[in-house]
Amino acid sequence: MIGRIHSLESFGTVDGPGIRFVVFMQGCPLRCLFCHNPDTWDAHATPKYQLTPDELMAEVLRYKSFIKTGGVTVSGGEPLMQAGFVADFFRLCEKNGIHTALDTSGAIFDEQTRNLLKLSRLVLLDIKSLDNRMAQTITGQSNENTLRTLDFLESEKIPTWIRHVVVPNYTDNDLLLNDLAMFLTNYRCVERVEVLPYHTMGAFKYEQMGISYRLQGVEPLGAVRAEVVRAIFRSHGLAVV
Ligand code: SF4
């Protein structure tokens, strides 16, 4: 099996605990308004790397001493589009004693997804919005599979970190934020919530790719407001970073 990989990062510090080797898979079924990696969207684009699970493992093992307190994170794009490949790779990581994290929006929910989730030591689940209309506005798809994924993580007791991008005029809304926080308190698998302030650092890629950036004019979320948003989640008893 060959994995279609957009890029690799050998010293990631923001995608899971510790220092991590991060694998960004090519292809995503969503089209988030704020996506800063539109170059990962096209599943048929020629990726930078095409590797077997063994070849990817060999690359990771070159950094084993650096990632011993962290591990490997597979992100995207959407790794669930290549769930079979990632599952084989995670099995190899397990054999080599390397911690695995899956960063996913939960956009695809099928047998392959469930197998992969069960092989993940940690899941970073991106909930774009609990409100389905808002989710559809942001991603172009319903949030149904994301919420089914969260239910599955709960039933399997898989440690989960929730990621939530807060975008002015969209998800930066006290009512929506409180609803999401309250909802998450029902899930014992949720160990923490990461509030990700919207930024515009990926906007230049849209221009390079000749596609329109639909959040043109939306300001980045300020640091003060981001702290207020974190306080909303904390006020519901959630651990927040
Ligand atoms: S799920 Fe991630 S990679 Fe896919 S469009 Fe959304 S932000 Fe971009």
C-alpha cells in the first residue's frame, strides 16, 4: 500500500504532546473557509512523497531519539481518506514503541475509520461547529460524521483532544461556544480543548493557486478575545490550552 503524503515535519510541537514527527496526508473531502492548507485538498494531485508504511517508518526512526517523549502525528488534509495506509503505519509505530496521534475532522465514518481510531493512542478531533448549519457553511458538509466519531471515541475510551477554530463573524459567538463547551462535558474521553484563533497566514496560498479566499476581510481573532473564549470553555470545567 502506498501513502500519498503532502509533506513531513520532523520536529512538530503543536500537534499532540511532546516533540512529534508529523505526517500531512494529501487529500481532504472538506473545504473549510479558513483552511490554511488548500494545497492538501486535491486527492489526485501529485504529492511530494509516495511511500509504503515501511518506508515512512524508516524515515520516522531516523528521529526516534528526538521524539521519544512525543511521538508521531498523522494529519492532513484528511488522514481518513487513506485510513488503511495510516492503520498499517500506526501498527508499525506500535511495534516500535512510538506514540501515535491522529489529527482528523472526523469527516468519514466507516469501518476503516473505526479500525484506525482504535489503533490511535490519541485523537485530535477538529470540531468545526456543533451547529450543523454553521458546520455546513464552514466546511461544505454536515457535522454528522464528526459527532458520530466523537461518540465512537467515547464508547472506546480513546483519549481525545478537541480542536476548535474560532473565526470572527462565524464561530466567535458566545452562544455557540457555550453550547459546544456544555456538549463536550458529556464526554469523558475529552481530555482537553484547544482553542485555535483564526489567522490569515494561509491566505497567500489561495492567490498562488488561483482560487478565491472566501474570508477576505475577516480579521484574525485577537489574543484578548482568544483568552475570553478559553475562559468560556474553562467555566464548564474543561481543561483548555
Ligand atoms: S479539514 Fe483541515 S485540511 Fe480539510 S479543508 Fe478543513 S482545515 Fe483544510
